[in-house]
Amino acid sequence: MHLFITFIYFLLYGLVFLKYKINFYNKKSALPALLIKLIYQI
């Protein structure tokens, strides 16, 4: 159970990191749009 909670925290941290990365690279390429689609599919 503790491992499951740790996994959820890791997942949330990963999503937040991706959001910041998307905001940072938003001006440089169209790739963030694909990442956003993947995130919303989960």
C-alpha cells in the first residue's frame, strides 16, 4: 500500500514536471501538443 502511494506521488510529480517543460518549450515546437494529448488520454 505504501508503495502504491509513492507511485501516485511520483506520477503526479512527473505530470507537473511535464507541464513546466511544455510551457518552457511551447514557443519552440509543436511537440508539446502531442504531449498534452498523451497526458489527457491517461
